[in-house]
Amino acid sequence: MDKMRMQTPDLTQTNIEKLAALFPACITEAWGADGKLKKAVNFELLKQTLSDEVLEGDEAYEFTWVGKKAAIAEANRPIRKTLRPCLEESVNWDTTENLYIEGDNLEVLKLLQESYLGKVKMIYIDPPYNTGNDFIYRDDFAQSQEEYSEESGQIDEETGDRLFKNTDTNGRFHSDWCSMIYSRLTLAHTLLQNDGAIFISIDDNEIDNLKKICSDIFGASNYVATFPWRKRTAKSDVPFGISQDYEWIVCYAKSQNFLASMEGKERKYYETSDFPGDPWRIHDLTKQTTASERPNSFFNIVNPKTGEEYPANPNRTWAITEKTFKNYYVANRIIFPGDYPFLNIQKPVLRYWKKDDMEKAGDKFGRVAVSTKLSENIGMSQDGTKEITNLFNRKVFSFPKPISLIRFLINIHMSNDDTILDFFSGSATTAHAAMQLNAEDGGHRKFIMVQLPEPCNEKSEAYQTGFPNICEIGKERIRRAAKKIASENPDKPFDGGFRVFKLDDTNMTDVYYSAGEYDQSMLSRLENNIKPDRTDLDLLFGCLLEWGLPLSMPYTSEQIEDCTIHTYNDGDLIVCFDEHIPNSVVKEIAKRQPLRAVFRDSSFANSPAKINVGEIFKMLAPDTRVKVL
């Protein structure tokens, strides 16, 4: 039987295997940190293989900074961590499909790679804006000023002298932020469905760098749009006398399969007695062009039935020529004021038949394009603050995004059964918006919130109210919001629960990963390769992360001959972590023919007993994959 890895996959080696299948001549070997040979890429040969010209020099159009290579390596580097279930802080643990995960989002995103690969429809994040006091993500690749100066050439190698001074707006100030966001977006990209998209809130400090990074990761051709969001009304005490009232929401798609639409706002078609069974709609007959630009469209339209004249506008001409107007009139395509009492029009309009729209639009028929100009009913920062303040009856969080903004983004992209991920969750506005929409339209959108347990300032109202860190605010907001939404929508059930998981060190002891470093005299202290404080549920969900199963599915626990058996999602996985499992229990598990089965290595007295378990499964459940911890 194979052993569980109990660590995230080595994405570098995975990518090398993919390259090896395409370009085997570009794969070589190199010594790894463990002293063993492993596959590596001959990048110079790969570059030449992908070019029909002789390549010389290293000049290229690219966006880079000191630390970019380290950020890429960090995204690929495996970790020995796990997510531990926390039932006491969860709501409706047994039935909910929502997740709230506490921990550094870089490590959490690595742990989610197997279970949620290509399963997230939409990602929304509101990361630190790098204003100088909001950047708390200090990763291993964040560099000191000395390290940055040396790598960027600011220190003379011979004398050690600094070549020039820099301010707080220096390259390192931006480099640390770029490295932080790059590795996280690299991992987030793989979680998106093929038709998924990411929406990122940002201000002027890093928007230019963010778009370049997103183009690097998602591809420049998958840039969708930048939505301007008004965060406040104008202030007077601002530099240069100009109030910067807008932030930006940058959207990139996973692929060209992404398509946004205004749900529930399809064009209105009319069915009238003069055209039975032939629905039509109206379209503006003017165009944003001047008479000098379109002289053939600058003419007065006369209603042949009444003689009423509609003068041409020199600054906004008709969209058709006079000849086309006559043809359209004969074809009943021109509608004048008064033709249909239910139409409130002041000038001629064009009639579009539904069949014409369908033929023109193809599979995009019925969709209305989304404007980057947000509607007036989308709130500002002050509205977001009021919403959470009203929930808690005090100000526990400053400047969260308003629910209306996240609702708008969800509405234009997500279907009713999709999953949304927010790995800079903050006060959990995204979860609040998703639950509210589900209650209103009967949807079953699922959310995954990820947040670092960033401590609250001890002088803050949040801390003094009993919230030591931001995670406690986020979880309590979801609880309170769910109760409020339920009271406002008593006849519309929705999932107001969430499973809480907390990032922690691996469930396994060091000997599990480096058994070769221990000798015979130490074995008496190493009878168990699982940490003593870990429960069956810790081990179960650790297995889910490796097997690639979602963390939100139902499971049952039962006793069979004094052994505890856990069955996940009706047989996707069955585990038993008891010591000395009898053959009768193994046979009962095998008879159920699960897709996967996991036992503890110490569940079996010796190697022959372990081999016997493999034989039992070969006989009773040959398609079941069996592993041990």
C-alpha cells in the first residue's frame, strides 16, 4: 500500500513533467537539496526550441522586479501544513457547504490546490493597497533593504558602498508587494473554472503593477475590464487640491470562455396584434456622430402618415441614411411617436425583430452587456461601514466594501450554484452578499472565506468589544448577517452556516517524512507517527486535502466492532484510524467498495498483516485505492 504524502504537491516537478511530454530534449537532471538527482529544465534550449530565429542576448519585453523569481519559486514550493476542523466555532457544521479558513492565505491556497482545482467560478479579493501601513504579509521571499540593494545593484560589490539612496517609495517598497500578490495570484489562477474570473479591488498605489502582474499570470488577452468605484464624496484637505474619490476593480478571466451578463435584465420584447407571434423591441435611431462626419445621415425625417417632421440634429445624426429610412419604412421597421400608446417615445425609433436579434447574437442572445459605469445604487465606503456597524451596534471594522458592490459583481458572473472565493476576507462582506442573494433568488451559491488572524489594535473598539483579531469579526459577522437575512426572508431558506478550519502544522511527526534519519535505538520513542493532539477529524480532513475532495461534503461516523469508521460523501472515502483493526472490519469496509480507503500504518501489527489488507481489497473492492498514514 502507498503512503499518503501529507504535504502539498511539488508544482515545479508537475510542470516539468508537462514540459517533458512536449519537449523531451529540453529536460535534463540536476542535484536536488536532498542530494538526489531530479528532473530539471534546460531553459536556454527551451527558449531556442520555441523560436525559429537564433536567440542572442537577454533583452525582452517583460515586467520584473527584484524578488520575482523567488515569488514564483515560493508559489511552487510544497509545504507540510494542514487545515484542522473547528466544530465549536462553526454554524450548521453537518449541513453547510460554506467554508471559513483562518491562516496565511498563501499556505491555504496551496492546501486547496487538490480539492478545488478548477472548481471556483469567481474570486473577489480586496488585498492590501500598499499605502505604507496596511502591508502585513511578510513572506519568506520579502527582502531586507540590504538584500534588495545587493540584488538590484545598489551596492558596489568591491567596496560594499551603497550606490544611491532611496525613499519609502523606492523599488523595494513595491517589490515586496509585487512578490506577495504574485505568488497568491499564481495559485488562485489554478483554482478558477475555465469560464471563471477574478475581481480585484485596488487603488492608485499599485494598480499599474497589479495589471502587469495579472497579465503575466492570466494572459494579457484575458484582461476583461477595470470598473471605477466611487468610494467617497470629495474631500477638501487633500494634496494638490484634487480629491481622489475612486478606487478600481480589475477583472481578468481564466480564459476566453468567460462571459458576463446582466442577469434578469434581458431586452424587453413586445407582442402586438399587427405582428402576431413575432415579438419585437425598439432601438434608438440616432448615433453619436456629427453632420460633418455623416452628411448622408443628416436629414429631416417626415412621418408619411401624419406629415409631422423630426429635424436632424447636427451633433447627433440619424443612424441610417435617407435611402435606408425609406426602405425600413416600407418594411415596417420605423416606429413613430403615437404608433403604439404603450411606448413613451418622442422621436422615431427602429424596430428590431426578435428573430433578427437571435440571428445576430447567436449563443449570446438574451444577454445584456455589463457597463463598467456602476449604477447609482452601489454604495460607497461609508455605506459599508454603516452596514457592519448596524450589525454589531458599534464600529468594529473600518471601511469594508458595501454589500451592494459585491452583489453587483456576483450577479454579473455567477450562476446560482457556483462557488466564490475571497482570500483577503476581512470583515466577510463577500459571504454576507452571497447569503443575501441566495435568500432573495433561491440560489445555492457557496463561499470560501480565507483570512489571516491579524490582531486588532488593543485600543480599538473591536478589541475592547471582545474581538482580538479580524477572523473573529468575520465569523461573527456571518453569524449575525445570516440571522438578519433569515428574519427578513422567513419563507426563503438559504445556507447561513459555515465550517471553520484553522491552518496548522502537519498532523504527522518528523519521522513520517524522514524515517531514514532515525536509528534502531530510537524506535521505542517513535511508535506513533501521528502527533498526539490530533483527532480522527483532523486526520480525515487532512486526507481530503491530499485526495482532492471538497471540504464541504457530508460524512457519517459509526462503530463497527468497537472500531470508528468515517464515511465521506457516501463512499468517496472511508477511513479508520483505530489501532489493531481486525480483518472482519477491513472486510466490511471493502464490501462497501469506496472509491478510496485510508488506515493508519500502526493499525496493522506487521508487514504481512498490511499485505493481507491489500489482498482483501483486491478480492472484494479491486477498484478501491488504499493508502496508509
